Amino acid sequence: MATFLPRSRGRRILPAALALLVLILSGCAGRTPGPASAAGPGGSGPASQPESPVLRVGATPEPWAPIVRKAAEIAAREGVTIELVEFNDYVKPNLALADGEIDANLFQHRPYFDNFKATRGLKIAPASGPLYIVPMAVYSRKVSSLDQVLEGALVAVPNDPVNQGRALLILADAGLIRLPEGLGAQASVRDIADNPRKLQFRELEAFQLPRSLDDVHLAVIPGNVALGAGLSPRKEGLFVEKDLKTWANIVATREGEENRREVQVFLQALKSEELRAWLEEAYEGAVYPVYED
């Protein structure tokens, strides 16, 4: 048996149904597909503009971190962004480079690089030859001349292998000790062949050396560490190393990335006349350029 709605109820339902149908149709008609070019990757938003390439460069403090900042200003004009990552020791910059946390570093000379790479088995590579150096020198707050160094004087030297050998070479050049022939920068305090003044040695992490000056008679301090402590090899150094090119710092990167454009732009900035002139003014000749044009 058919069922019929009362007339009054049927009249109320029909207009409501018609109104709903009109709303649905008008909503569909109002939708127009946007142009395909407006969608970014995945069609989820506007297309983004390509970003300038970034090179993350690790450096220790004075003068290397400021040098990287100045090079970044110059590289920016070539469309390359350089981000500085600052370290306060000589171990982490190479480990971070090998691990991909940074793309290059500026803090070490080639002998240190070669030793670190070999002992750690890292896939890192030099991207440049010698660039700049702040010479290592002998400093003291107790004597004004090496002639005043007495028997049994306490001497602080770096505790990392290569820089310790470098410091001993300086003391040998100054006539305070004698080293065996052929050891060079591989020498340690245990290799000293002749010690006529019976000097005693304290081996310290490089960044602790300036703080030791109140406790020791002499300290042999890497140039960048000395600068960071307000010391200049030209002004306060009692004896300054003579071999500058061997100990000048290099740029390192990962193997296979030496010719990467961002690395090459960074190197060009480091060798620019603008950066060289800035260095002379900022450090009053304490940072020596040794690179060949």
C-alpha cells in the first residue's frame, strides 16, 4: 500500500530541496582551476625562488673567524653565501668536515692536516696551498730577552704532536735546545738531544698557553692563539719562527669537492686585494700572506 505525506508537509520539503540544489550548483560553478605554474613542488603552494648556494666554513677564533666573515662579504657579490661555524679547539673542525656538518675549514697548516688525516683516516682534502700565517713565537711575562732565561726555567709548549714539534724547532733555532737531525716537526719533548739550561717543559692545549704566562718563564704560542689573547708576534714575541710558508694555513674540504664552485669562490675571496688590504689594517701586519698569485 502506498504511503502519502500530508499536503502541508510535502509543501515544506520541496522548496528546501530546491534551495539546497541551487547552493550546490552555484558552489561548483564558482570553482575555477588555477594555472599549473602557480603550484610548487607537490602542487601545494607557490613555486619558491632558487636559493643562493651556501658554504658552511669552520674556523677557530682570531684571526681566522674574522677572515672568514670578511671573505663572506666578498663572496656574497658572486652569489655565494658563506656561513661561519666557529670552533675553539683543533680537533672538531676536521671531524665536523668529515661528518658533513661543515663544507670547508680554515684553521690549520698542511703538516697538521696531513698528520690528522692519516691518524684518523678521514676522507678530507686540501683545497688550497699555503694562504696566511700568524707566526708562532716565544712569549714571556718574566723576562724581556732569551738571554735572561735561567737554568731550570719552566717552558710551556703545545701538546698536539705537530705544533709541539714546531715549537721545539723554534726553541732550537733560538739556541735553547738541540734536536736530533731529521725529526723536524715530528719531534717531542722526549726527543730533545741537548738541553744545556735544563729547561723543564709543560705540555698544554694550545688555547691554554696564554693563560700559563703568569706561571711559566716562557710559552711558545701559535700565532692565532696569541692574537686572540691580545699578543702580537711582532710586538711581544721574544723570538719569532722563520719558516713561514710551511706553517701557513690552508683551506680544507672533503675529497672530491675541491673544485666545487662555492669552494673556489671562497678561495678567490681569500686571495683578493680587498681582503689583503683589510688584513693589513685590521691586524697591523701580524697576519702574513704567503700565497702565490
